[in-house]
Amino acid sequence: MFGYQPELDIGENETIYAALRYDRQQRPLREVIRPTYIDGLHIVPANLELHEFEHDTPRLLAQSERSRETLFFTRLTEALASVEADYDVVVIDCPPQLGFLTLAALCAATGVLITVHPQMLDIASMCQFLLMTADLLAVVRQAGGNLDYDFLRYLVTRYEPQDGPQTQVVGFLRSLFGARVLTNPMVKSTAISDAGLTKQTLYEVGPQNFSRDTYNRAAEALDAVNGEIRQLMLQAWGRTSR
């Protein structure tokens, strides 16, 4: 997506790791931000280099002399603060694992969106993940980490409305989490997966490549989800939709 191949187009020290690293090769975040072919949308690349942060952090935490430099959970917050005036929204896409980078992202975030596949095994796995996250974030909070969110929501994804068990699971989620589950789910659609084959979004690939019903169904679900998230941001900013 966005015109860059992580394995080919992103060189050494050109990812978000460059702004987070602890040594003298650290770079200002502004230097690693790249434009994309979408007007107004910039990206900070990521690739396997980010694993270095997971290796460096425990080594520094184990050292006897600690300073603010070792507060891993503040580093992403400080990097984003250096460019905050340039952007309305920053989206942090976390990997599906609970490492130092994900904890740093949770400290930097002002809103959290958790995707949920409506199957019981996926939900059981998510619950275990969230329990472990809560324990670790409690330690981070005691160390001075900021965990103040304007909103936290669950987004049901890959949803098949005709699937009876999935419908029951979604009802179960709503009974547990209430309004924290977004009203609109993102449906499972061949239009989404086919667009991904050419590394495009549904908005780019266009309706001409699918049947009208397939495309419209996916586009309506996508618009509804994005509209709901946009409304949450406007509320956080103290604004109303126009």
C-alpha cells in the first residue's frame, strides 16, 4: 500500500525505528516521514528493522543506571510531538503482538481501535491478550506512562451477516462491551481481498472490477465504519460533523 515495498524501497535507518533508537544514529521523525501518492497522506515506513527496538530496550532496562532515555514508553510520544502541528490525525498500526513497541504505541495513542473477528476462538485469544496487556500497562502507568484515551472501541471485522454463529457472537460481544462495540461491522468481502491483490484500497480499485452488488455492499460497510470512527474523533475534538 501507498507505493513502497518494505523489503526493497526502505533502507537501513529509514523506518520508525530511526526515531526511537537509543544510540547516536537516532534521527528526527520528520526525516523519515515519506509522502504517498494520496494527497495529504504521509507514511512512516516499517519493516523487520523494528525488531531492533525489541532487542535494545530490555538490554537498556537491565542496566544499573537508568535515565529518561530508557523510558521506552515515552519515545514514540515524544517523536510524534515533534510533528504534531503538521497533522490532524496519526494512525499507529500495531503488530498483533505485545512487545515494547506496542506498549509505546498504547502510551502515545489518544484513542484505541481493537479489531475483532467474530469467532469464539478469536475472542478467547483476544481476551487473553487484553488481560496480559492490562497487567503490563498497570506497570507502565506506575512508572509514569500516560494512558488517557478519548475513546476505546471494538470493531467487528470479516463479518458474514448470513452466518448464524457469527451473528450470535456479535450479540455476545455487544452484551459484554455495550457501546464500546462499534455499531457498524466491516463485512467480509471478495472486493476487499481482490483490491489487496493489487495493493490498492477499495476506494482506489473502483466498482468496474466487481459486480455492482458486491462492490456497493463492501463500500457501504467501509463508509459506515469510517464515518463512525470520524465521528468519535470529532467528539474528542469537541466538534460536530458537517
